[in-house]
Amino acid sequence: MFSCMDSRLIVTRLIQQDVGDMFIVRNAGNLIPNNDSLSFDSVTTEAGALELGCIIGNIRHVVVCGHSDCKAMGMLFALRDTVQVHQGTPLQTWLKRHGARTVAKYQELLKVGGVGPITFQAETPSNIYEAFIDPENRFADVDKFSQVNTLQQMQNIASYSFLRDKLINGEVRLHAFWFDIYDGDFHMFSRERKRFIEVTEDTYSHLVSDGDSH
């Protein structure tokens, strides 16, 4: 599980997991750097955690969990017109360097009316899915940006060559969760329905099936 470091986001409680049930990596903005940024001088915990969990630990499901009112996403959203300016504070530099793809994808969303669809790569380059972002227009622009970011991180995970065989063979599956801090509603992205769906008694079976089949 990759999640934001926000203290309001307690992922183990959200999905009713206990000690020893999963690995958790938390950072500002639930960002997973793309393989393109990997080098001896710039390797990050996130890539190492993927190798530890999926290659050594044989974990089969990798989840990225974003949330509303994300302060890191709020900062990246405010910096979106200057992501190519390579200067700033440590947090700004982290967000610009590893959030530039999110900014580019959000700009794609705006070009199609702010709802979509926009496309993302899933486990393999041939596994492309469409996404509509908040078609009911319930959330603020920065929260829509956060949802785009959450989906983009799945694509970043799939960029790592050491995961390629497991992703191709279906031994590792990627999932996106998103939590509404204000209402306490928990959402999971459904590739079949092409949007984030609130997890309820009525949607639970569909989301489990959707997650197992994609």
C-alpha cells in the first residue's frame, strides 16, 4: 500500500487490516517515482519497497491510496504551471520532479472538458483503460487532481522492469483507492465502470470482482 503521510489517513483502519497484514509506504502525495528517474544517485524508498514486497515477498496486490484535501496535492496543483522550473524547497522539488506526469495528465483532462475520458496504462503497455474523473462534479478541482494523481501512480509502478514479468503474468495486480476526508467515504477505481466508485454494500461485490479480473 502506497498512501499519503497525512495523519488523517489511517489506511489500516480504512480497510480493516491488522499488524502484519500488509506493507505500507507513506510519503507526501502518495507519489511513486517513475522508473525513468531511477539511478544510483536518485533511487528512492518507493522503488525499493516494490522490489521488497513484490519480488522478495511475493505480494500480489499493490494499492495506491489518495485522498481529498491533500496538502501535497494542493501544493503541486498550485505549482502546476512551474513544474519545469527546477528549483524550490525540498517538498516543492519532490512534487515537481515526481508529480510532473500527474500535471500533464490533468492537462489532458482539461482538454476533454474536465471530466474525461483520459487514458492510463495499467499493468502492461497493452493494458490501457479509460477514466472519467468525478463525472457528478462533487469534488473541488484539487481533489479531482488528486484522483488523477492516484491513477497516474499505478502507471508509474508499471514502469519498473523488475516487475514486468509478474505484471504480464497477472501475478501482481494494481489498484487505486481514494478517501474523502470530509465525508468518510471510501472509493475504489473500477476499470469496468471507468471511474472511482464509493465502496458500499451495494457496490462491494462488483468492486471485488473488478479488482480480481483486471
